[in-house]
Amino acid sequence: MNSNGQIKILFLAANPSDAARLRLGQELRDIRERLQLAKERDRFILESRESVPPGDISQAIFDVEPQVVHFSGHGSNTGELCFEDLLGQHQPVQPDALAALFELVGITVPKRENCTLRL
């Protein structure tokens, strides 16, 4: 939480062109709508980055300084998240690499058994 009590949420979306199309824009709209309807809506700031390549994740985190990072996109059975390469095709990222990045920038990483990955 930042000094004025607001919670910053970073919505990262990747929908590679060589994977099944997802309705990520609709998901982002749904989240915005739910936050707007919340009693304490002024406590939340939602920032989004779409078509995210792995190299942009750290910059987005440094820019936004979120308390919550929400990824919307494809994943694998082994826990990899699929971001986009420079051509818009899937580029898997290991969960350990993301966890190390989050720890480096001070984002608490929940234990893996507390995370959900819907495929």
C-alpha cells in the first residue's frame, strides 16, 4: 500500500498470435467495472500493459510500483506464463524467474500452493 493508503494493481496481458485468442480486453473491462462498483473504489488504482514481452515486465513494475500484479493470458502445465516476443508469438517465462524479479523489486510472492493457474 502506498503512503496515501491506495493499492496499485498492475494488469499485465499477453495474447500471442500463435495461441488461442482470449478476451483479455473484456477481462480488463470487468475488473475496472468491479473496482468502480466497490465501496472503497478510491483505494484502488488499476494500470494495464497489453501485449507484454518479458523484457517490459520489470519496466512496468518500476513505473507503476504495484502491490498486486495480475497476469492475464496463457500458461503451461509446468507453470510457465506465456508472454509475447517481438513478433507477437508466445514466449514462455519460468515461474522462478518471475518470482525472483518480484522479490527483487519488493513484491511479496505467495507460496506456489496458494497461487491459481487456470488453463
